[in-house]
Amino acid sequence: MKSLGHYRLFSDILFVVVSFIMAATISGREPSKLDWGIVIFLTVAWYFSSKATNLYDDFRTVKFIDEFLLILPNIMVQMMVLVTAFFMLDDRMHARKVVLFFVIISTIVLTIKKYLAKKIAQFRRINGKNVRKVVIVGASDTGMSFYEMLNRTSHYGYKVVGFVDTFKPAHLNGMYKGTPEELERILHDTDADEVIITLEKFDQEQLDTIIKTNEKLAVRTRIIPDYFRFNSSRFSVEMFGKFPIVTVRHEPLDYLHWRVLKRGFDIAFSLLVCALIFSWLFPIIAILIKLNSKGPVFFIQERWGRGSKPIKCFKFRSMRVDAPDMDKTGKFMQAGQDDPRITKIGRFLRKSNFDELPQFLNVIMGDMSVVGPRPHAVKHNLETMEKIDNYLVRHWVKPGITGLAQANGYRGETTDFSLMRKRVHFDIWYIENWSFWLDIKIIFMTAYNMIKGEPNAY
């Protein structure tokens, strides 16, 4: 593995040097002896920046986009070194052109090189080359899930050669190799490269013995904690002082820079909607509501925002003023199909989603976001939170005018709790996998659904 890393390092340095020569040639700069000094500076800078960014770690299971994002900071370091070199040489005539062409050429060349290298490596692994043999300790659900994942992803280059457990499960079909006490013999027989520990309950003494046996035979040890019972697909590990801390749910919006980006987009998008649409549509809707039924234009309802804190949610009124919100048994009444409480203009507003337009004011005020889990009425929350696991997790972020669940058709009345669970599943997935582009995608999906018409909108 070290030799492969060295090969990748030296080949990248070669491409960096070639990129510099090409950039200087295209810029019309005459070569000089001092260029050797620039080449040395670029080489040394690439070596240390690549080590700092872990550019040459083993990326078997990482997507290409993640590798590409690691190239960029290294090229930025190269750019700064080149700018410094030209400043020291007092060569202003060619500096801008050389630096510009160098950044463009090196980015293109290194991206293509790494993409082709990854595809070649994946092709070789699929065909049985450069494959690591793995022994899994623990035939639990976690162990079997990991085994099935490796079987589905042969391009990762891992092959399970056997299971080790305190008993012989019938479902292993010949893959059972023995007990943890026989691990040393099993590692000799299978010639394994790695041991993956997936035990449900860790016995400290047994775990120490397994690790010592692995290190005695120079076999790598990896541990998969059994966190699947927490219904989360995203975990993060970070150092808290000298202690490693495992966070069960990873939330991108827990980071300030992502919240700032999302907030900036929310304000810009909401102001644009208010200026281009709300400014002329509001008077028309307000007049229609007033002509259709007595009462205020807005319906203001208390709902839960981020951290389950109460917020005042604005909507265009779509029901009669005297419409009850609870049935005879005291249960909260959601708006349903052919609901007699809804006015004629209210039915159109709900079907078109125009009743939600005032919530852009909530976004500007900071109570809501353009995209996020939809806020529910307080009584609805109180009735649902005890019946659906992880329901309150959806309140870790600001509620949205639209959300991933709504964009996928999960909206309207939810008398079936299985549908409500799917909504919550979509909301939690959104929180754990948020990205700026995901918000843009949801907005486009929502706009498309509004034009197409949604059967569950009432």
C-alpha cells in the first residue's frame, strides 16, 4: 500500500511540473535557470500539502467527487507558491498568465488522471486483482449487513473469507470458520488482510485478545459499533480533547457556515418572491378572501419551530372563521378532502399552495426556511410525538414552506400513521443529508408539482 501511495505522489508531482512547463510555454515566458527553483518549491509544497490533506489515503470506498475536492486545496497551495515565486523574481510581465494557465491545466490534468486511475483500480478489483481478504468477527445483523454490502460492491476490492463467532449460525452456508479463541489459526488458514469486528456486545477482555492476535500477525483491525438500533444512517466521529466522540446523527446544518449559506439564500429567495409575485398577487387574494367569507385575510396559528419553540405561522385564511379545529372526542381535526370547513376560495388556495405564500414573511423574520420539515399545528404535534419514534428530531432545523416529504407527494391529511412515519423518515433524511443543491432540487420539484397538480392537496 505504501508503494502505491508513493507512486501516486510521484506521478502527481510529475503532472504538476509538466503543467508548470506548459503554462510557461503558452504564456510566452522564456525558460531560465531559476525555473528549477520554482519547480523545487512546487514539489516540496505539493508533498507537504498532500500529506496535510491526506490526499493519498486509501479511497476504495470514497466517491470520486470527494477525491476531487481534496485536489482543489492542494492546487490552491501551488498557486500561492507560484505567485510568491514570481513576486520574489519580480517577474510581473508573465506572472498572471502563467498562474492562470497553471491552475487551469493542473486542475484538468490531475482530475482526469485521478478519474482514470480510480476507474482502472475499480475494474481490476471487480476482476479479482488487488483484493483484500476480510474476516468478520460476529454474525449479527450488523455483520451480515456489512457482508451483503461488500458482496454488492465488488469494486471496493474486499472479499469476505469467513466469519468468526462464539456459535455456528446455520445461515452462513460454510462461511463459519470457528470461535474467537481459534482466530490465530483462522487468520493463518485464510491469509486475511483485515478483521472487521461487528459484535453486538463487546466483552473488553475478548476484544483485547482479538486485537492482540491481529497485531501479532500484522492484520489490520476495524470495529463497526452496533449503532443501527438508533435508526440513523449518518454518524460522525470527532475528537473532544483526547477523547473520541461518536455523534449518532450527523447534521450538516449544525455547522455555522452552512447555516449562514442557507439563511442568505432564504432571505434572497423570499425577497425575490415578495417583489415579483407577492406584491401583486397579495391584493388579489386578499380581495377574493374578503368577498367569499367574513373574517381576516390571514390565518395565524402557533406552530413549533426549531428546537420545538413556538412560532406564529402565517397563512392566507382558507376556512370559515367559526370552523372548529377539534372533533367531539377532543382530537385535532386535520383538513381533509371535501372538508366543509374550507371556503370556496380556500379550496383553490390550498390546491394551488397559494395559502402558504405569507410564510415567506416567516422566512424573512427568521422563524422558517424556504425548505425544511413542514411545521404542524401544536395539537397535531402533541398527538403524534408519542406515537412515532424520532418525531421531534424533525425540529432540529427550522421548518420550511416546502420539504422533501411534500416534494415526494407526502402531504395533506394523514389518518394513516404509516404515511406519517414516511413523512418523518423523509424529514430526518433531509436533516442528515442536507446540501444547498438538495434545497434547489426540492424547490424545483415543488414548482413542478404545483403546475402538474397534487391529488393530496386539499
